[in-house]
Amino acid sequence: MSEPTRRTLLTTGAASALTLGTVSFAHAEPGGGDRTETVGGTLPPGSPDFVYLPVEIPRGVREIHVSYAYERPAVPAGTQGNALDIGLFDQRGTALGGKGFRGWSGGARNEFFVRSDAATPGYIAGPVRPGTWFVVLAPYTVAPQGLTYTVTITLRFGASPPTPRPVYPPERARGRGMAWYRGDCHLHTVYSDGRRTPAEVAALARAAGLDFLATTEHNTHGGHGAWAELAGDDLLVLLGEEITTRNGHVLALGTDAGTFVDWRYRARENRFGHFAREIRRAGGLVVPAHPHATCIGCNWKFGFGEADAVEVWNGPFTPDDEVSLAGWDAALAQGRWTPAMGSSDAHRDPDRVGGPQTVVLADDLSREAILAGLRAGRSYVAESASVSLDFAVTDGWGGSAGIGERLRVAAADEPVTVRLTVTGAPEGGTVRLVTDQGVLHTAQAQTQTQTQARGTVQVEWVTTAAYATYVRAEVRHAATLPPLPGALAAFTNPVFLDVSPGTR
């Protein structure tokens, strides 16, 4: 075991990085059996984000197997302990956004392998070619005592079988033509830090009444090829990645199959704009996830200038979602319109797939149409498939606008009528109409008539563009800590009211 004394501090590559001394298998003989080397050291507090361990791979290797361990000493209350992530780059190098990426497991597992025909979930199968590979260690948090680690690398020699061509899910399902489609755009499986298989997630998505889902594993596209047989006429599977930086997480949603988006940068390095453009070039949307989450590194620090949408509601509704909702609404009032979404971020039992879900108006059930609907904000968020909303604003001349659209009126004082129908409203809850001034109309959820189904609420309210530059709807559960509102059951993107003289 050797301390990392030979090292280079890199500040022009992927964040700040420490390169350790090389592990060499240069004298290993092909066909000579397995060869194993173990190295280690101690990383002090304040270590760079990424520590690269170069590994010289000779010819004739069919598989590389890596395991690691690190000490977790006790720390004082309020102090972060050790957490060490791991991944792998091949002989093509570690350049930011380069082609050398071969997989990432973060802290989800303590060993992995890569060979030509298979790899540990989260890693990319393919030939183990000779050259300098890199095991990447990412000290997420370091205890005051330092982070002592060991890495064991085993090379297995022999002939390599062919690499199978990946098969990806289709980009279109049967659908219902132009309709409201339900989806969950933030999900994890065993291909990153989830505990469910893709098959289990697909079954849960169907049981939740979803029409589409998105696979968004942390910092890897290694699971894209696992979904082809799980999609179907009834379920569209979108591909993507959750880019997990030290300054927040962002979904690359609906990207081309096999797209990898790098995560090795912080907000101060001014690199995110480049990768946001890469996501769009791959056909995807840029969606900051849980922007006010309280976990370390989860709070979004990159701003929203590059966002195509924002995940306002993540999993069970909590105070950080309330903060996200308030921040999103404040931006609306300032004229900064970014469509809102909601997703489950489900990882394992008892996380509920489809809780919440985004319901999007799309021309059909296809990747292109679903992404277009999300980008336009023609969507609302509901806690489950049992909650449905019908929301529109009409003028007195036959004009109408729905969620995410604009109603143009000839004068600021022209009356318009807001109509909302909620199906599946929670008993004892409230329905609220929200504008740039705040909540201007409230109705109780138990106000259904004898001719309406239980949980159905109909609201009608008249306003003007002078009084409300936009109107959006919220459905909330009964308050548990009045005067604070209850948890969300659903909310919509806004309908905007624009004054356009001469419209009539």
C-alpha cells in the first residue's frame, strides 16, 4: 500500500483532480492467469473532487475487476463522515466530455467489472483495450481524520467474446392521438443507486396508470439498453441521465440513446452552459431536479437560464418542495417563465413510482411529442392517476387558452372567466387559484353537488388581465399546521393573460 505522494493537481480538466501514481501490470503475461494489485492511501479533508488512479492495462485482458473499501471513523455530531464514490475511464482518457467514460456507481456498490460482452450495472460493456485506464475516486465528504482507502484491481486474461450491439426502446408507443399522457420523468434502478430492476419499475409504472417514464440514472447511460423489452404499445420509455454535480442535480431528459453527459464540474467553473447545449443537441430537455433539496450537493447552484423546465415537486411533498414552488412562482411574477414538472425520484420500496407524475398534453405518445408538450408547459402535476384537472380561461368573444398557453385580450379591464374542474380532490382539502398577486380564489374540496362524483370540484372565477397577469391552479390536502397550507395534491402550469389592443 502506498500513500499518494506522486501526484499532480489538475485545474484545467474535470473540476480539480488529483492524479496518483500508476498501477502497472506491464509484466503480466497474456494467458498467465489472473493478476491482482492493491493500492491505497489517505485523502485529507479538502481533497480535490476527483482522484484518478492510472492503471496500465497490457494486451490480452478480457476483464477488469475493481473493488474498493474505505474507513468510516466516528465523527462529532454535526460533522460529515467519509463518503467515497467510484467509477472508471478507459484508455481514451478522462477529458471532460470525452469518450473515455466506462461507468459510474457512485457509492452504490463496492465492486464492479467490465468486459467486452457484459459489465456491472452502470458500466459500459466493451473491449478491454491496452493502455492507461483510470479508476476515479470521488471523495464526496471527508472526515476530519481523513479518508483512508484501498483499491484492488484484478485483470483476467483470455480471449474476449464479441460485444453485443445495444438495443434501445422505441421512440413511439400506440397512444390515443392528441391527449393528456401521464408520466414519471425521474426514476432510478439497480443501474445506479436504486434497488429495483428496470422490469420492476416498468411494472410499477403500468400499475400507477402511467403512459410514459424516463430512466435517469446518476451519472451514467449504462442502463439505456436494459429497457427495450420493457417498453410497449402501452408504455413509452424515454432515456436520459441525472447529472449529479457537487452543486446540484439536473435531468438530461429524453436524450438520444447512448448519450453520456459529464458531471465533473462545479458552478464556479462556468461549464454547465456547454453541457446544457450538449443535452439539447442530443434531443433532450434540461431539467434542474429538486432545486431546494437539503442533501449535500443537491441544492441547485447553476441558475435557471439554461433550464427547459424545472422539477418543482420531487417525491412526497415536503417543505423543500414548497420552497421550490414559491421560487418558481416568484420567477413567473417577474416574467421568467420556465415550465414546472413533478416526478417521484423513486429508488426503492416504499418509494412510489408515479408519485407525483406529470400529465402532459401531447400530439401523440412519442418522444418528440411528449418533450414538446413538456417544453411548452402544456402540463400539470398530480400526486397519482386518481387526480385529474381540466383548466382553461375564456373571454367573451369565444377565445380560450389552456394550461401553458396565452389568452390575448383587447383591454386590461376586459373580463375573462377561469374554469377549473378537479376529479379526485382530497376530502377536506382546498382548491386555489393563484396569480402574480398570490391566492385570489379558494374553494373547498367537499363542495361537490349530488350530480358530481365524490371528490369532484368545479370552480369558476372572473378576473381581468389588470388583476392577474397569469392564473394557475393548486389542489391541496387539508392543512395540518394552519395557517400554512396543506400538501399539494396537484398543480398546473399557468395560463397567461396578455393585453393586445386591436385583438378584436
